[in-house]
Amino acid sequence: MLNKLRIKFLSGFRRSASGQKHIDSVENTPTNLPHQQTTTKSTLTKEEYENLPFGMHLMFDAYNCDPTVLDDSNVLYTLLEGLPGKLGMRPMIKPYIVRTLGNDKRDPGGWSGFVLIEESHISFHTFVKRKFVTVDIYTCTFFDADKATRELKKFFKTEDTETIVETRGKRYPNANLI
């Protein structure tokens, strides 16, 4: 029973096209909607629990990054080695990084890296000649996306970023189906 489950919600739910209610987001998910108030609930109702989403996905794109960072596999390794702990995640494997060759005019090549975490994964792809990186943090739990964004901006030495935080598994079943 979830009598002690504590989670902070932004007030209100939204309805999907099928009419199901879903939590819009949680406190740690960045929002630009000033009319939403954060409330703390010590327990969830049965309906709220049954409609918890699976997790979240941070998509981070950064421009005008330091090319020496983007092109250094050892430095990039430290990102995947340290970021999970800073976000309260648990790595399952050592980070894996490979050099990628350009495949056409849009992809001049760079480095791709991945670390499997108990909660899902963190990955990146650098495009050194474009001073660009794309990072994905996908997890079945909620994490501080603002903190992750700050850490990534600092690491890649840029303020020129685009970030999307998406709720994943909005209709995730609360029990096994088979």
C-alpha cells in the first residue's frame, strides 16, 4: 500500500485524448506556467496512483560549446561517470564512448556516449565541427531537470541551449497486464 508515498505535484491534472487524467508534471520538472501552484501531498489517492506516468525524458541541445570538451573522450567519460550520482541515479555499467565518423553533410562526426542506469539511460552525441551536442536523460523516476540542465551547461561551457522535458508513459499501467 502507498500510504507513505510522498510526491510533490503541480496543481491540476490534464486529460488525454482518451479522457484519462494524468499528472501534468512534478515539482522538479521545469515549467514556465506561473499560474500553476506547487502543493505537497503526503499520500496519493487511488486515482492519482493509477495515473502516475512512467518517468521523464530530458532532451538537451547545446550550441557554441567548447570544442576541446566536445572532442575529448576522457573528459566526456567523466560526464557519464559523474552525472548519474549528481542526479541521484545508479549506473549499471561503466560509460561507453565511441568515435563516430561523419555520414553526410549534416553529420561531421564526433563522439557518442552512453551509460545504462538502473532508472534507464543517459546518452550524448557531439558534433565537434558544429560546436553542438545533444544529450538525452531518460528515466523511470523523476529527477531535478533544472539541476541536470545547469550541470550540462557548465560541463559543455555554454549558455546557448534548448531543453525539452517530456513526461513518458503517460498511460503506464499501475499493475502487470499478463
